[in-house]
Amino acid sequence: MAEINIVSIGIAMILLGFLLVFVGTLTGKSDGKVAVGGVIGFIPFGFGNDPQLVKIAIVISAVLAILFIVMALRGFL
């Protein structure tokens, strides 16, 4: 039952992302700033066209990596 809820939340987040991109294209601004972050193994990374957003993406990725490690050590995963 919990897996269905997690999948539903994931699908809702993806649809929300598509909606935000669609609404963003309607504003007509062409100076969009973007940054992407992630974790490979235990190493957080980030890239983008705005240094401040890249720093935020790396910090969020690092926090998620630490959270994942703590949850794994406590046996939640």
C-alpha cells in the first residue's frame, strides 16, 4: 500500500514539473536560469547557467545524500 502512495506522489511531482515548464513558456521571458543537481554514489554534483542556483542545487543534493546514508544506517532502507 505504501508503494502505491509513493508512486502516486512521484507521478504527481512529474506532472507538476511539466505544468510549471508549460506555464513558464507562456510568460515569454527568455532569460531563464536553470540548475540541476544530483547524487552519484555518495558524491553530490550540480550544473547550470547561474552560479547561485548551482550552489543551492549542490547543497540540496548533499543534504539528500546525507539523509539517504543516515536512513540506510538506521535500517529504514
